[in-house]
Amino acid sequence: MSHSTPSEFDVVFVGGGSAAEASAPRLAEAGMEVLILEPGDVGGECPFTACIPSKALLTPAKAMHLAAQSQGVSTPDVDAAEVFRLRDRVTAGGSDAEHVASLTDAGVRLSRSHGRITGERTVELVEESRTVEARLAVVVATGAEPVMPDLPGIDGPRVGPAADLTTVQSVPERLVAIGAGVIGCELAQAFAILGSQVTVIDLAERAVPAEEPEGSNRIRQALERLGIEFRFSESARGFEDGDDHVEVTLEHSGSLTADHVLVAVGRRPRVSAIGLDSVGIDPSRLATDEWLRVRGAQGWLYAIGDVNGRAPYTHGANYHGAIITEHLLGDTASGGASGDTDATPRVMFTVPNLAAVGLTEAEARDRGVDVLASEWDLADTAAPYSHGHEHPGWAKLVFDASSRRLVGATFVSPEAGEMVHAATVAIVGQMTIEQLRHAIAPFPTHSEVWTPLLSRVL
């Protein structure tokens, strides 16, 4: 960007990931002058090293599961090189050119500079050594970054976060995944099917420990059937790099030899060095109101997407982008952000999927909800039975017994990611058991599980 570029804009985005992409073009097309500051990939991690490549790498899991569950069909061979080619195609080879073009075609200005807030409505373009002003708002949209524990050898060449694994061009013979959450389980399954010997370790006592225990158990069993080994209540103490491998020292059970170590123990908002302290905002407590304005900043500063910690998913970021767009354009009839509090769906795209929305039973009880819960094994529904499927899945609904409203749902099945939206709509719409029982599910589908689930609580 040259020095002839305007020094004032209506809205300045610090960060150009999914959340900014969901908002900036609409603002520009409405006539606002909009600037995005993004030194890395426009579009963020999701299109290049996270959501999209991991789902591409999981493509064989779907085919293998379907073949295994289909009588008369042979299990297909998996060509890892072809899977990597698919991944490279859907990630555009790591190029963000299309993302940049979509912004600039809409009239958004882009600077490949870090942004640092220096005062109310002012942002420094660090690499350009100049400052711009925002007439309406500054929007922090810097996303999140992987947590890398302070352990000996963690900076070694064979140890790294998910981005290091989703971009490889060869399959590690031995993979150790540290963390049995969504990222750890998805990539463990993907690489087990591609040919890796996979071991997953986690301090917790089960996989995806924030979800329903039975859902966690079903996922663990599915991954173990692929030969994946889990070591729970275990942690890494350090890593020692060898000539062609890395030795992982464990807290309780000796050591593991790996060709690659995935570190997937969590993510944290990317808030360092963006100048929040210059306007009296504590970066460790980036609280936002219903319009996603940062509390304590008198209405000019917004925080959207992973950085605010409200709904750390791409669909959450897109939702945030839509909310602030409406607010900045004065179209507030639909109300502020509420769907990301107790109604954001979350999906783990292993096969089977684990998809959930709202509260687990334990979370509901912790909040003092008078819980009425119902669960059902999908083996007792017609759809998987008619196809001869083994291990078809499980579902659970959690209601508030006082209001009779749905407050949480969990589904484990190959189609769970597609099934969860109905529950999301029901929670957002505050629907009761009596209303939901009139929503007829088509026969024979996995969604028919709603019928026995509801009949148990009527």
C-alpha cells in the first residue's frame, strides 16, 4: 500500500480471517471505506492449514466406513498421494489469491501489515510505519493460535501443531498425537487410514472430555477399531530429536518413538502485540457485549471470531461477522449475538461424527437446570438396520424439565454433522417437547431417532 492511500477509513479490521471476510465486503459494498490489516494468509488458518485440509484428509474415512458397512462392497484401497493431491487442490496450494480478490473486488483495501492499536480509533500499520484512523470502528479479528507447552525439545523439526501435519507430503510411519480433543482425534483417524501407526495421549481420562461421556466412548471405540492406541491420564515430559525420529518421554509410561508429533492441547486468542493495553483493555479478559463491542472501550472497538473466545469455530466467526455488519449499518432488528452463547453447534468430523449443540447433561446440572434427559442407540432405528450397519451411533437430548425446552443435544453417527442443525433450530427457537413431537421425521432416516428420544420424555 502506497503513502497515497487514505489515512482515514470508516472501519479498520486488525486481522483478515473468516470473521473479517464475513463482514468487510458487505460494509464496503454498502459504501463504507474499509481497511483490512493482515500480514499472513487472508482467510486465516481454516482454508489452508486447519478445517479444509483436515476434512480433505478425512475423505477416505467416509469411503472406508461406507464400504465396511455395505454388504457386497469391498473395502477400497487408499492412495495417500492422491489424498494429498486432493488436499492441495482444495487449499489452492496454500495460495490466498482468491480470498484477496474477493475482498478487493468488493472494494475493501488490504495491507499486508501487522496492525497495532495506538489509541482510540487509531491503528498503526507496523511494517509501513504509519497510522490510520477509523471513523466508526476498529475490529479485532486476529483469531487464535495453538498452545505449545514449555517442554524440552518442543521446537524440534518433528514436533509441531496441526498446521505442520495437515501440510505434509508424506505419511509418517509413527504418529504421536498429544491431545485427544477434536483436532487430535480427527488427524489421528485421518493418518491411521493413510497408513500411520498412531498413539494418542491425553491428561484427561477420555477423549473429547467436554462432551457427553457416552459420545466420547463411542468415538474412542471407533478409533480403536482402526488400530489407534489411546493413553489417558498421561502427558509428555519432553522430546529428543534423533537422526530420523523423535523420542517422546512420557510422565508415567516410559517413552514413544515417533516420526512426527502432533501437539493439539488447545488454542488461545491471538492478542499479544496488537496494542489493547494502549486503550486500557486487558488482553487476557477480552469481554464483549451483545453487539461484540469490547467492554470498556466506549463503543468503538469490536472483537469477532476466535479472538473473543465466545464461539471458536469458523461458523462462529462468520456469525460474528454478520452481527457486527448489521450493527454498523444500523440494521439491528434481528438483535445482537445470542446464538453463540448456548446454541453454537460443534462437530468433530471423525467417522462417525460427534456433533453437539447446547449443554451436556453435566453442564446443565451444574447450572442448576432441572434435567430431563433421553438417549437412544441408533442400532434400534430403521435406517441403519435396513442397511445392515454395525456401530451406527447414539443420540441424547437434554431438556429443562420445568420449561420443557430443549437445552442440549448430542449425536454420534456418520451423518451427525448434518443431524445437529435441527437441534440448533429447536434450541434457538426455545421449542418444547410437546412442539417437537409434532415434527415428523422421515422413515427410514437417522433423524428418525428424534421419535423414540421424545417418546421417552413425553
